[in-house]
Amino acid sequence: MDFQTQAVAARRAAIELATLSRAAKDKALHSMADALAAAEPRLLEANAVDVEAARAAGTPESIVDRLTLTPARIAGMVQGLRDLAALPDPVGDVVRGWKLPNGVSVRQVRVPFGVIGIIYEARPNVTADAAGICLKSGNASLLRGSSSALNSNRVTVQALREGLEAVGVTPDAVNLVEGGRDVTGELMRARGLVDVLIPRGGAGLIQAVVDGSTVPVIETGTGNCHVYVDASADVEQAVAILLNAKTQRPSVCNAAETLLVHRDIADQFLPAALAALRDNGVTVHGDPATAAYADDVVPAGPGEYDAEYLTLDLAAKVVDSIDDALEHIREHTTGHSETIVTGSRKASERFVAEVDAAAVLVNASSRFVDGGEFGFGAEIGISTQKLHARGPMGLTEMTSSKYVVEGEGQVRA
């Protein structure tokens, strides 16, 4: 099927989805989950082909990790669909409402966008997450995964469409967009057929979509996430937060990439932190003040404080004050997630007020910045822009609104 035909079919499907009850959508999500679970052997086989090809092409292991599916990750995809079914349906929610002096009532209600296009790299789990979120929020989806995950995505989408058909919902609600760069270009220029486009991947992909699209874009962002250890921090707590933020899953956008340490706590914190990082296989790229605490600290090169490593590498710097930490973050942040570890209420309040990011964390790991962890079910991505959504994007963020005005024959004077 060519893209134009596919997009028109998705537009027709969106009309059907906009009128589905919550019960019908939840039934469809459970059916999609059942079909995906049944497809696990086929999906693992297809994913093994993708992973083998990626490694043969010299793909970095951080990307291979994102590409790889395991029985546990597939179970997570299946459970994500079921979790979505358990969440409230945002469609039809009244954002606000009032009555005018002349008796006319006005309500602002949540409605689906219609057709959502998603362009993403590797991570075939995004295919199920995105399809499920779009369906629950009443949207048809056009899923443009990367060629590296094509076999995995084909099996996933086939299973999801089978699940929809089994309960009488149009399978054109979920579509896999295949083809070369020309097809990606068609998707980005399909204004009128596609209502919003969401890129999810590396900085290059996101910028290409932002620059080349005539369809409105919700921009997800890269994560140069900082952990700032304040002078009043609890050392044991700070080490635990840093280790989790850096090592729990280093290949994702909410993993820590830069450590900032207040000079007044460096003598207590850095020896313990550097030893713990070393024990967990992390290579620290630091300034001279950091390197003074360990022989294996690699000198930080030009641009490393702007790096999103996505590996077991970490940039580190000692700062003289919270002012210096805030200034460093302002200069280098990608606006994703920024963390302060502190025992000072004044410092935490200042950090929260002055840091411009989608998420600001106080004494907690940046790995919590995730739709699932926030209770949204799966997420479509993490927006680092300020319009239309910011932070993890779940069901509510996949809706727009319209005004419903009701009267009894009133006319404007």
C-alpha cells in the first residue's frame, strides 16, 4: 500500500475511533495485548534478525540495546497495553465550562487529534506503546520506525491489527509506514491528512523532522541530564541516586550524563562516588578538580559537557556554588530532566524555580521521568518543548480540545 492510500485509510479510521466508547477501546487494547503475546515466538525470531544485522553493520551497543527485545521486554509491551486499558479515557473530559449571562453554555472538552504520525529510531517497543496510546486517546497512528527494526515492527503491527480485527475495530487504526526517505518526506508533508507529527530518537532525527515538516510537530528531545550534588547533600543518598540515574539503563534519554559537585562536599562525596562508579563500569570524564580524587578519571574534552553519551560514560565537574551549578546547567541543558541532591529546602526551591527543564527532581533519580513511572501507562515520548505538551506524553497529551456552545435560540446582539 502506498503512503497516500495508507494515510487516507488512517483518516477514515480516525473518524471511527473518535466515536468509540471507552469500553470498546479498552476491549480493543486487551485484544491487541492478547495478539501480541501470542506473537512472541515470531517477534523474537524477527528481532534476532534485526539485532544480527545491526551488529554486522557496526551499530553501537547502546543502540543495539534499544533495538533488542527479550521475553521480559515483550511482556512489558503487552502489560503496557493492558495498563492503558485500565486508565481513564481523556476523550470527552470537560476542561472547563461556564454559562454566559444570556443563558448560553460553553464547555471546553478534550477530543482526539485525529491522525498522529510518529517517526522513531530502533526501540520496537515504541511501536506497541505508541499504537496503544493513540488508540486509547481516539487517534489513528502512522508509525514510521527505522529500517533497523523493520522485521520486529512488521510482526508487532501485524499482531496489533489482528487484535483490532478480532473485536471489530478497523485495523487501519494502526499502520506501519514502510519505504525509503521519500516516504518519510511524504509523511512530513502530509498536512491535511496527518494532524500532528512526533519524532522520537536522536538529535539528528528530531532536527530533521522539525526542519522538514509542514505537519505540526511535537518535539521530543535528547537528554543531557545533570545531577547536582549540593553542599548539604547526604553522601550515601547522593551516591545511590547518581548510580541509579547513570547505570540502571544508560542507553535511555533520562539517564544521567553530567555530574556537578559543590566544592564544599567534594572531599566527602567524590571518593565514594568515583569508587562506586568504577565498580559499576562507568568511565568518568572530569575536570582537573574531579581528577584529583582518582587516577582513572579521563580529562573531559571539548564539548563533553554537551554530550548525551547513552553509554557508561559520565562527565563530571566540581563547582564553587549553586550559582555556578545553575549557570552550567543553563548553558548545557537540553531541557529534559535535571536533579538536585540536597538537604537544604532553600537550595531545592531555588533549583526548582530557576532550572528550565521538562522535569526537575529533588533527591530522586532522573530515571523516574517516564510515562510508566508517572502512572500514565506507556508514553509516546518525552517532550522538551513548551507547546503543546512538555514532559512525558501520555493519553491526555494526545488530545486537543474543542468548544461546545449550547443555547436555546439565543442570537448575538
